[in-house]
Amino acid sequence: MNVQQRARERCQWLPDLEQASGPRYKALVELMAADIALGVLEPGARLPPQRLLADALGVTVGTITRAYREAERRGLVEARVGSGTRVRSQTDNRPHFHHLTRAGDDSIDLSLSIPIPTFRREQQLALSLQQIATQPQAINTALSYQPEQGCLDQRQQLCRWLETQGLALSPEELILTEGGQHADFLALQALIKPGEAVASAALTYPGMIAAARQLGLKHLGVGTDAEGIRPDLLERLCQQQRIRLLYLMPEYNNPTGHSMSEARRQAIVEVARRHDMLLLEDGVQFVPPQARGTPMHELAPERAMYIFSVSKLLAGGLRFGALRAPANLLPQLRAALRAQCWSSPALMGAVTCQWLTSGEADELLAWQWDEIRHRQALVRELLAPYEVSAHACGFHAWLRLPEGRRAAEFVQLADTQGVTLIAAEPFCVGSQPAPQAVRLCVTPPPTREALAEGLKRVRRLLDDEPPVPAPLL
């Protein structure tokens, strides 16, 4: 019996490539998709190891590797270190935002990254709507088509408000968007071609993971330390292959809470310039001016973009944000936005800008940042001496579990104690193994007392001995 015959006997899935036309790897993916649809390959089924399948089919390992990667890009399979490549479960919704999966009425939700609930938001929104209703020009603007970049007056208003927050931006370099996630997707769709590579921290915002996957981009994770993305690992990755864009959150990474020093930001810019790489800074995790470092677009204005959103400041439901970009990139971005939605809704922009510039928003934000500082202090107090990283003004904290504890099981245990958490897996880029850690959002509870109670329940679970697995019979 030769090598191919032995390999064919050992393969749990063996597609027929004899009648296939075109590139072998593409034919293999199509056969895989067909067998998944027919139920031949069931959710969770493990595919043959790449070398084994290559021997069985008489093709190169590179052909199988390329097919598996394409299948993963299309969401057919999922590769995980230590468990091989498996058919993705039909109920697998990764990455899972949890934005709409709220905790039950009797549970304390620490999973959502949202503004702190307060009656002030409803009151201020109502007031802004009333003020807009008395402004004929604003109403006329809201009823009219606007240029792709958005209403110029609204861009000017937004820039004036951002300047009070320590961000110097020009209306000419801004594109108004329907929130930060829209800005993420817009930048990737307009500037990166399917199959090209983008990079981010190995643990990053699930919205970026979803956007890259939807657009057929190769998304690579970069190792980090306490200051975020490591320049040496980014340099090594750029030497191995062409990286078109780096997505990053310098103020504090979601989910790890790591913040970049000025030296680290400059080092990242130097790598980007050496390899002609675009930078996409996500500023949605907004912090006060005194807590903010130098934005990437000030360090590298020719290649850095910046995303702003009011989702964490005023309300996620407003869906209002902006994308700052260099002049040479604006034509491509405008064309992409025009094809998507023509322009962001002028009515939403009018209401949001009215709210921001009225002075009401400043009082709300001063209260919220002060409240978050107190809540982060509670995290440090109640979860000491466990390993927690967070920004003092951050919406969340990152808790690394003690040795022997598994995040998935910990999240389930917390749920039985009336606390909703989110584990690391939705934040993992590609086939990066998920660390045993959970994200704790400090903003969903309406009061500090409710947050403290949730943290105490988490602390009790941490202090308890992990459950002993039942013996196998």
C-alpha cells in the first residue's frame, strides 16, 4: 500500500477533485461548502490534518493550506491551536458583541460597554430635539441631501467641540459617519482590497474582526505587552508580508485596557513609515483631554486616520461619528460612502451637534468621567490582589483568571450568581488562542452600589476553589 492509499484510508473527509475545474484550492472549498450544506460535514466536525489530506488527494500541502484559509475567511470553518480545523457551528455567532444580549432583570450586567445609565441623557436629548424644532435652517438641512462628507456646518460644529476636548481637527478632513463601526467598515472597504492583509493587536475590538472578515481581508494579530502592540513584533510581521493597514486603540485597548506611551506611539509610526502602512486609530474609547496621549494623526498626518463616535459619550443609539483622513485618501472614502448610503443622516447630525455644543453634554461627560474613575477604583479595591488591567477613565477592566480557571466556565458560574460577563474569545484575531480572561464593564450598572455588588460576587468566585471535573466513567 503506497502513501496515498494509506492517507485515503485515514481521512475522515475525502472530497473528489477528479472532476473539478479551475484552481484546486477553490474547488476544494466549494466541495467543502456543498458537503456542509448537505450535512455530510456536520457542525464541529474536524477536518483532516493538512499533510494527511494533501497526501490523500495527491496535491501540495500549500494547496490544502490555501483552501483551509479561504474556507475560514468565508466562515465555513474555524481553526484553533490544539484542536485543528473544524466546521463552524451554525449557532456560532462569533464575534459576539453582546450589545443586545442584556442581562436579566435580576442580574448585574458587566458585559456591555455603554454609557452609564442616567435620567440626564433622556432629558438632554429631549431638550436638544426641542431646540432643533425651533431652528428653521437646521430643519431644512435635515430634509435636504448632503455631500458625502456630511453637512459642512455640522462638521464645523463638531470640530469646534472637539477642540475643547484637546483634538485639533479640520472640517475639510472629516467624513461624518453612522457611528464608529461604520467608520471602521468604511475605511477598510474603501482602502483595502479583498485578500490583502490588515493587522491589529491579537486581542481587539470584535467589530474590527467582523468587518475584516466580511470584506474578505486577511486579519493578522500582533503580540502585545503592557503598552499594547509591540513594535518589534509588528516589524517582524511587516518583513514577512505586506500589511496594508494597522488598526489600533492607543488610549486603551478594548479589551485589555493597555495604553500606549508616547515613545510606543512614535515607534509604531516609524514602523508604519518604513513599510508604507496606513494607521487607523479608533478613538471611540474616548477619554478626557488630560488623560489622552498624542493622536496618531498628529504624529503621522499623511497616513493616519482617526475615528470618533458619541456612542460612549452620549448614547449608542444616536449612530453618529466621524472619520478623519488625509486629503489623498478622501476621494476613495467619499466614493465608498456615497455607494453605501450617500451620506450620514443630517437630522441625526443636527441633534447630536446641538447636544454637544449646547454645554449640556460637557456637564454630562464631566459627571460620567468622575463616576468612571470612582468605579475603576472599586475594581482595584474589590479585586485586589488579582491581575487586572484598566485605564482610570476606561469603560472596562481586563481580569486574567488565576491558573487552573477557564474563562468559559467562569462566565457560566458568574451567570449562576447573577452576573453577566464576557470571555476573551470574541476578541481573538484569527486562530489566536483565547487567554483565560474576562472583560468586566464598569458602566452598565446604574449605581456604584450595584457595581460593587457585582464585583463582590466575582471576587467570591475567584476566591473559591475551581470545581473539580467529574471523573470519566
